[in-house]
Amino acid sequence: MKIVVIGGSGLIGKKLVTNLKELGHDVVAASPSLGINSVTGEGLAEAISGAQVVVDVSNAPSWEDQAVLDFFETSTRNLLKAEAEAGVKHHVALSVVGTDGLLESGYFRAKMAQEEMIKASGIPYTIVRATQFFEFVESIAQFSTEGQTVRMPSHFIQPIVSDDVAAALVVYALDNPVNGITDLAGPERMGLDDLVRRFLSITKDSRHVVTDDNAPYYGVVLKQYSLVPVGEARIATTRFEDWLNRATK
Ligand SMILES: NC(=O)c1ccc[n+]([C@@H]2O[C@H](COP(=O)([O-])OP(=O)(O)OC[C@H]3O[C@@H](n4cnc5c(N)ncnc54)[C@H](OP(=O)(O)O)[C@@H]3O)[C@@H](O)[C@H]2O)c1
């Protein structure tokens, strides 16, 4: 089956392309560095021609409010138009758990716009909302650092490793469209403050975490369940400490 991975050179995209190729599929990895651009349209129609499935795991180069909105709106519009013309049977997109409750953030407003366009497109779809990747924890800590202090709320997070996200996306891409949203999360739920403490301890980072439930997460003041699945979810198996201990060896 021909499957196009938009963002095929990214963290998730590379792993997904490898997994799908190993199963014998005809996979096109699409991204600007590979000559295919979903914003300008460069190479897009040729890439999507004859494809049954398109998986969008792209991300915006800038997360500034207007730039990120422009990226997801333009890219998604171009993709859905090219897919309609090519008769694509399934559009899979990677989004973030809790997106609809995080709209104080420009990034999540852009992800919400992406989701709404997909739902309205008429193309059968699956929106997979994942929790934060283990690989993203370093950025979370960095974003909230002032001097030697990292100010983090104790609200729940349930992170997942990128390998498990890529493995789950294979299953969704090859299955029938859900025509809805499905949540994907890691095996452990913990406080954001606790997660960052564990990260700093294992990586022998001298910064310290101060728990502050009013400290914003990327500009959003969280509620207890803002970042975790509240209903049914697919739960991955890799535990944060096992991964981090392996990664730092
Ligand atoms: N980070 C998290 O914790 C998290 C959690 C849940 C969901 N997500 C979602 O996961 C998705 C993928 O994240 P990631 O961390 O794997 O992204 P990433 O590593 O930053 O990769 C982004 C990819 O998008 C491609 N791209 C950028 N502009 C493009 C364009 N105009 N046309 C086509 N492709 C373009 C990049 O291509 P080049 O390499 O050529 O620039 C790259 O392949 C995002 O949509 C994000 O919202 C992330």
C-alpha cells in the first residue's frame, strides 16, 4: 500500500517511515528537506498521487502564535485538497491530548484548527492525540527555568516515548479510519514537577524544581487533568526512567 508520511524527516516521522517500510509498504517520506512542502505545495501532488493513506506528523518551524496558526491552517488545507484530488482513503494526524482545553496557548489553537479542518474535510480520518513525548521533557524544563530554578505545577502528565508513538501510528494507519479522536499515552501518570525532578536527577542536572500550581505550562495555567486522557486511551508500555537510564548510559 502507498502511504505518505508528511514530516517524514522528524522525530516521529523517521521512525514511522522505517516501521512502515519494514512491513513492506511503499512509503514516501515528505518534508521540505526531502523536497516536498505542504505549505508551499512543492512536490505535494506527485507525492500523494496513488496513495491510500496520508499520515501527517509535521510540526511548525515557529511556534509564535500567528506563525504556527498559519502553518497548520495552510499545510492542512493543501494536504486535504491534494488528498481529495488523489482519492486518498484515510488521513491520519498526530495531535496532542487535551488540545481543546489548552486554547490559551497559540500552539494549541493551531492544533485545534488543524483538527477542525480534518473533521470538516469529508476525507475519512483518524486524529491520534498523544501525550508529551519523553524527548520533550528537556524542553519543558528549559522553558520554565529561571537561573537554577525550574518552577513547575504538580498537575498530572502521562508522557510517552516517541518509539511507542510511532508504533501506535502504524496500527492506526493500517486500520480503518476512526472518524474521530483517539487518545494515546504512556504507562505512568505523575506530577509535572515530579517528572522534571526525575529528569534532572537522572541527568545529574543541578537545577532544582519548585512546585507552584500557578506556574504556567507554555503559557497555560493547567488544571489537574489538562494534559492526560480522561476517557479511554491506548496505553504504551515504555517507562520514563527505563528509557532515560538507557538514553543516558
Ligand atoms: N512534542 C510532543 O511532546 C508532542 C506530543 C503530542 C503530539 N505532538 C505532535 O507530534 C507532531 C510531530 O512532532 P515531532 O516532534 O515529531 O516533530 P519534529 O521532529 O519537529 O519534525 C517536524 C517535521 O515537520 C516537517 N515539516 C516542517 N515544515 C514542513 C512543511 N512545510 N511541509 C512538510 N513537512 C514539514 C519537518 O521537515 P524538515 O525536517 O524538512 O524541516 C519535520 O520532518 C506535531 O504535530 C506535534 O504537534 C508532539
